[in-house]
Amino acid sequence: MNFQILDIDHVVIRALNVDAMTRFYCDVLGCTLEKAQLDLGLIQLRAGRALIDLLQVGGPIDRPESGTPGRGCNMDHVCLRVEPFDADALKAWLTERGARLGEQATRYGADGYGPSLYLFDPEGNMIELKGPPTSSA
């Protein structure tokens, strides 16, 4: 069987405080609520063509072996492709909303090298905001 990966479909983040995480991903990063499955402890947020799922720690479908939430240890990072990418404007927007910023650099991603900014959500998970490619090599 041959198949090809097309995109990231979704990322699941185990969260200690799903409400705070939902506010951060919606209010700061611009995600929208796609689906709330409260009986499962699951909130699904639209992030462009992909989803970011927030899974309540201790909820019905939580798997504790998946990582250590609250310490940024339940994944390395998720990279979100954004346009436009104005580093100064992004930093100002994020700082005004209480986001903890990380390092800015040129990094390689799915479309090649381009500008990139790290930041952290309320539970310490790293997020990369990636701008348009500046080169493919």
C-alpha cells in the first residue's frame, strides 16, 4: 500500500486546565472552537486546516502514559504556519496577552527555511509560529 502524508491533521495536548488553554489558543493565537465533547473531556479547536485537541487530564479518555502535563513535557512543540509574519508585531501582540516568548530564528519547515518564533502556552508547551519560506535549500 502506498500513501502520502498531506498535512498535520491534529495535535493532542493533555491539559490540566482546559478552560485556560482554550482561552489562550483562541484569544492569543486565533483558533476557533470546532467541537466540544465535554463528556470525553475533549475540546477541539480549529487551527487553519488542522485541529488542536485539548484533552482534560484525568478525563474519561486521558492516557496518563502520554506525558507530563503542566511542565511542557507532553509534546516537544507544535508548529503553526502563519501569514503575515511580522516578528515585531507578533511579539507585541503576544506579550500584551501575557504569552511567554522564546527564541526567534530562521528555521526549516515543510515549505523550506523561513522566519520562526517560539512561545509557550499557559502549561509550558512550546509553540512555533512559522512564516512564509524565504528559501527552500
